[in-house]
Amino acid sequence: MEQQIRFCTSSDGTRIAYATVGQGWPVISIRPWFTHLEFEWENSMWRSSIERLSAHHLLIRHDARGMGLSDHQVSDYSPEAQVRDLEAVVDALGLERFALYGVSQGGATSITYAVRYPERVSHLILQGSFARMGWFVDTEEGQQRFQTALSLMPQGWGSDLPAYRQFFTSLFMPDADAEAIRQFNEMQRISASPENAAAVLSAIRDTDVSELLSYVRAPTLVVHCRGDATVPFEAGRELAVGIPGARFLPLDSRNHAILPHEPAAEVLGKAVDEFLSEGEGAAAMAAEPARETRGLVTILFTDMEGSTTLTQRLGDAKAQEVLRTHNTIVRDALKARHGSEIKHTGDGIMASFASASRALECAIAMQTAFAEHNESAGEPIRVRIGLNAGEPIAEEKDLFGTAVIIAARIAAQAAGGEILVANVVRELAAGKGFLFADRGETVLRGFEDPVRLYQVRWED
């Protein structure tokens, strides 16, 4: 998998370089104030996060004006110019809806765009970001630190001067090792001239999107490191407080630029994956062209108990009415919890989920709905539900392989009204509040090795 670099033109004629990699629901990443598409792709400090985001999504990144492969001969570095550059990238790709992932000052650009074009933004992620630089502009100490940074840039930007390196690395990555510091310093050197870097930093100082926060309508995830020495933790908290319904994820790290091998990076990656799997992103992933594998997914099967007997007893027409009721209940639950229907199996439905917890929530919602239906129905519907997780093969909008077969076999082991899951599903949903009863190891038809099954106690 290789990234594709192209160029587009912003409204003032500035040429903006952008890169695409991966497939799936589009995610536009607006990065910090020094970037270089090619250097990031070739170095481990940035490559791991690129690969993770592009594993299930179309990841789009661009170099800010004056940076990386974009035009360096520019005079306007204002926040409004940054938004116009984002507009140019979106238009060049012909995107209708997508997620925005704003890192550091990229968050302000993302917020502005999300408020200006709410119909286009499906998800909003803000990492280490802020609405305004109050910790600099509102305090004497902050102003002194800001002026120190500006004064150091003409002499030291991208160099190995000890004083300069110590100043910036202690702010951005206090826990960095020698290799991370080397890559960070090289990124500074090749990303922009000292003059451009100083101009961008000055423009960031004027950023203020505080009044826009309450107008954000996209589902929002705010992530911030507790010990961030560059953008204080309180700045992230203010974003989460100001944006209606925003989720706030504190991370245990002191690094503004999160290092790829620290525990916070793993927590961040999982949280972003789960957040992007919700809503339209999950539906789009189901609709995208089939690939060889779909990665880790949770597979759910429903199976109506006694469907053959039902047809013999009621006749084809009335039995079909009962089946349509089953289909409606199952599909309503899938729609509400972002499940993707794969196919109808005759007396049941197969579905997939990007999240095990979502799949379990959906299974419980189905059984609850069937129980409510049965209280007054002349013909009760009792359904077996089985779940497994794995990496199936995708072909022509269907899923195949061992993980799928096991899920179907697990459903067949259940009684009407039961939810049975493989141990892997229970482990993936650990700590999410679900109740399980151990049903022991079972040898499933066609498999030599036994599988440990658990019953989900949905009625509790």
C-alpha cells in the first residue's frame, strides 16, 4: 500500500499538496504546524499512525501552506486561509461526507469547517487541540515563552543547537528517545524555512474559535494528554465542555506529539477506530467494494426456532408474515446500532459489526424486542442468536471463512431466546458491562477443536 500525492489550488492561487492512502470512509487529518507528506510516510515516528488510520479508511493528509510539498512563497497564514486550503482539498477529491481529525492547531481549522459545512462532516476528532491560545496570550509567563520560541526560530529552526533542541523537544516530546528527537529535528528542518515557521506560529496565536464550539453538530471525540506541556490539559477539557455531546478521552502521557510505542498511542488508536466505526462510517465500510479481508469484525447470526414446523402448521403465506416480522425487528436493531446486514439466510439474518460491544448491544436489543412482541402476539417468535469474531474473507459483498462458519454453528447451539457467543467476543467486550454465563467447551460440527461458549444474560 502506497500513498498517492497530488496537488490542488487554493482560492488565492496557493498550490497545496495532499496525499491519499487506504480505502473506506474518508478521514481528513489536519496535522500540526510543520508537516511533510513524504518524510512522514518514510519515518516510523509518523508512519505507524498513518497505517493504522488507513487500514479501514481512506486517509487524506495535506501539507499546510508554506510547509512540506505545498507552496512556500506565501504571505497569508491566517486561520481563514487554512480553512480555504481544506476546502480546496475536499473539492479536488469530490468528497460529499467525511470525518475530520484535527491535531493540535488543526483542531481549530476542523471546528471552523464543521460549523461552516455541517452537512459534510460525519465525525469530528480533536487531539491535543484548543479553541484559543489563552495560556500564552493571557499570561505574562506565556507571552515570554511565546516570544522565546519566535526569537529562537531564525537562528535555530531545524538545527542541532542544544538550547533550541532542548526548548522544543521538552515541550513537544519530553519522553522522546534519541531516535525520536532526531526524526523530530529533521522534520523541522525540511518542513519549512525559519521565516515560514515563525509566520505560521504567529498566525496560530491569533486563533480563536471559542464562539463556534456550541454550533458543532457532528459527533465529536476530544482526546488530550494529561501532562501535555505544549497545550495544557485544561484546553482540551474546555473543548469537550463547549461542544454539545462531545466525548472526552484523557490519555496518560506527557507528550504533545504522542510517541508510537507508548501505551497512550494504543489507547488512542483503539478509541479512534471505535469512534469512526459508528454511524455513517460503519455503513460506508459495509458498502465499499469487497477486499481480500475485512480485518477484525464481529459476526452475528439470527435463526428462527421451528421455522420449518411453522410453515407446515400455518402455510406459506402466514409463515411468511411471521418471517417479515422477524426481519423488521432484526433490521431495526441493526440500523439503530450500526450493524451491516450481509445476507438473509431463509429463516434468519447474518450481520457484521466493527465493534464487539455494538454487536452485543444489538443482540440484546433484538431479544428484548422479540420478548415484547411475544407478550401480545398470536404467533410468538423465538430466535437463536450466535456471535463470533475474526477476520473473514470478503467477496462480492458477502463474508466467508472459518469465523463466519463458527458464528453460524454457535447460533445453532442456542435455544430460542438465547444469545451465545464465542470466548473471543466476551474478551473483546471485557469491561463494557455485559453479563456472561459460562456454557463450557463445545465441539461444533465440522471442527475438531472445542470452542468455549458463553450465554449473554440479556434479561438482567
